[in-house]
Amino acid sequence: ENSPSPLPERAIYGFALFLGSWFGFMLYLIWAYVPETWLFSLGLTYWPQKYWAVALPVYLLVAIGIGYILLFGINMMSTAPLNSTDTVTDNYAKKQQQKKFQEEAIPALRDIPISEVNRMFFLPEK
Amino acid sequence: MEERWYRSASGARIALRRRQHSASCRELAVRCPRLRLRSLSATTSAAWLAAYGLFVLTENSMVLSAAIIITLVGLIVYLHFVKIDQESLLVIGSLGIQVTSSYASGKESTTFIEMSQVKDVVINEAIHMQKVIYYLCILLQDPGDPQGLSEVVPLFQSSKPRLDCLIEVYKSCQEILEQRKTVPQSS
């Protein structure tokens, strides 16, 4: 089953990912810093333009910054407006079945309609 | 006729006025704070200073006339379409509920809801602009399903009274709505 404990396979995956990420980083540094003429003399002529070595990180950081604002905006848009019935009820509450009331037992869990809740809170019983 | 002072959700002082016209007819009016002279003059001065700054930069005198016209038109539009002076609720037991908003320019817009369509008047709480607010709303009956609810009509949208004021309005409305159950409706 699924347990988070360390396993030999997981150790191997971890080390492979570690080596892979170091290799990727070294490759990125070489691509960004080694002059083009040196790369051509080695025979590597078809690598992407060095422009992208700066452009891609900038794109990524701007996307993360916009993502914060976008997430905030999406949350605000998904909030139900004050005049929607979603603030009061939903499909599960409309279709719920009433369990029979048993003496001396804790009443079953149910969605209490808002009129009843209001009467209990705001109209003091004499 | 009774008038009491409360606070709105944003902290401004609002007045609730209750009138009992008869045993089954009540009028509840919430009066919002008036447009203050100092905020109006602050906004106008800021707009005109910005326009003067633009004029000094661009040497185009149209900027000044445009600023004056925009300020005047903006003020008129604000008073006629945005600034609400008073929101009132007239509950007539056997007939219905009338909701009136009067704007600062004198315009009044009313909505009438028949009593057979009204399921209940409740205080609901919902998320509104990074806050959770209490607001009074009328629940409209679904014609097909007696337990169902077809629409929610929020009341007092621009004055946004706090819970103490809403409880008073709620109790007044419930006293009249309860009479519906005891007195049989004549269709």
C-alpha cells in the first residue's frame, strides 16, 4: 500500500533525479555562458539562441507573479454573488432525506433550512 | 414613528426609521449618510489639480475644459445613478412587499413583490469583497415546489446595515409574515 517510508527504490529514484538536475543545470550554464564561437568549434551549431537563456527565466518569474494575482481574481469571480441561491442551499441539501426522529437519541445530521436557523437565532422564544 | 441610529458595515452612521401604518402594514426606511462637502471638494480639487498639471506639461488648454466638463458630468451621473439616499421596505401583510431606493438626485426606483411569491425574509451571511457580511434578503417561492426556492433578493445593498439593525428589521418583518399563517389567504 502507500506509505511514505524510505525504500531502496525511492533512494535510487532520488539519486537519479539529483544527478539529472545537476546535469541539467550544468548544461544550462554552459549554454548561457560559453561563447558561440567555442560551441561552433566543438560542432554544436544547432543549439537555441542565447536570448532564450535570459528570456525563459524572466517569462517564468512574470508568470508566477501574474499567477498570484490571477488566483486572487479567480477566487473573487467564483464567489457566489449575494443574489444567488447558492448562498442558501444547493443540490445536496434539496435532495436530502429526512431520518425519523427517535426519542432520546441525538438527532441525525442534516442541512437545516435558513428560515429555521434565523428563527432560532434572532427570534427569542418566550 | 421611531428613528434609531446604527452603523453600516463600513462604519458610517445610518438611521433606521420604523412606521407602523396599521396592524398588518409596516414601513422600514434606512437613511444613508449624505454626500459630504469636504469629500466632494477634495475630489474636485484633486481632479482639477491633476488637469492643471497635465496642462502645464502639454500646453493644451482643452485639458482644462475637459476636466471641468468631466467633473460636472461625473458628479451628475454619480448623484443620479450611484449615490443612494434612502432605502425603504414597505411590508403589507396581505398584499406584498415593496422595496424602494431613492437616489440623491431625487430619482426613486421601486420593486414590488407579491405576498404569494414571498417564501420568507431572512438574514443571510455571505462572502462579499474579502469580508463576510450579514444582509437581509427576501426568499422567493418556487411555483412548482412548495419547499423550493427560486430566487434570493438582497435588500439594503448600498447602506449595508450591521447585524443589530438587521435583527430589528427582521423581527418587524416576521411579525407581519407570521400573520400569513394564521389568517387564511383569499386568492
